[in-house]
Amino acid sequence: MEKLVLHEYAPSGNCYKIRLVAAHLGLALERRGYDILKGETRTSEFLRDVNANGRIPVLQIGDRFLPESAAACFYLAEGSSLIPEDRFDCADMLRWMNFEQYNHEPNIATLRFWLAFVGEDGLTGMQKSLMLDKRAGGEAALDLMDEHLRNRLYFVRDRFSLADIALYAYTHVAGDGGFDLSLWPAVQRWLERVSSLPEHIPIDE
């Protein structure tokens, strides 16, 4: 495999997903950090050389650049046990990855960023007005996850997959956004299960 470089903001769950996939597969990643709070992904150099969309993570493969965490995770995991061989199970994995990006991350990750990194005093009036909706959306996502996991070990056919990595990244730090995870016991058990896997690495490693 060509040299892999992860352009990242280390506390980001989206960046952590890629590091976690690499850890489970024993892949070496070179890491290049950017401070999004200082606008380092909005410089002319970053926009020209890394991602014209001004966002991270970006996985660099040789001299090619692949933005978006789900795409990068899928690239790294292709042909591995993290992607189910069964056609339906693979599609179900993608279903949960899409759920994470559309229902989970916009609520749970956003509240985490606002409260833990920006601070409530630094929020705009618009952001403050959205907090209740974000809270409700995050709770709905956790409700659905808890119901699904009540009698399952993992999200897809009781086998650890990219779906679990995608959902683990921001769920395990949801407390930073004010979510009390003790209200979702099946989710808590699943978090413990994932973090106990031998290849697991923490977000701050």
C-alpha cells in the first residue's frame, strides 16, 4: 500500500474513525495536524493542496487526497473483516454509517464541539437557539441505537464492522456534549465491548 498520511484535527471524532480503522488493521498512518479553531484548514495552501472544501479529515494516499471520513475508512478497510462479505450485511453497514452522518453526528458531535471546544459563552445566538433541537436529535439517535443493541453485540450481524467504528467515535464522548449515557444501557455495554477489543486505541492516543 502507498504511504498513508492523515490530515486531521486530533480531537475530532471523524478523524479518530480513520485512526481507529488503521489501528484495527495494523496500518501505519503519518499524522499531520491542523487547528480548526485557528482556521488552519481555510488557508490558501490547505485549500489548494489538501482539500478545496476546507475540511478535515483528509486521507492522503501517495499523492492523492481522499476527503470525508466514511470514504477514507472504506478505502482502508476494503477486503478486510471490517466490511461484511454478505451483500445485504455490507449494505446494512453502509446504512448505519449514513445514519451516523445524517442523524447522529450533526447533533451529538455538534453539541460536543459547541460546549467542549467553543464554550457556551462563545456561541452565536443562532447556535444557542439550535441547542434544544440538537439535544432532541441526539437523544433520538441514542434511543434508536439502544433499541437496536438491546439483544445484539454489534450493529451488523453481531460482528464488529465499520458501522461500529463510525458510531463509536462520537458516541463515547457524547458526555462532552451533555448527554448522560447511563440513560442508554445497551449503548454503554456496546461502548465497553468495543473499547475492550485488543486493537482498540483511545481518541487521545
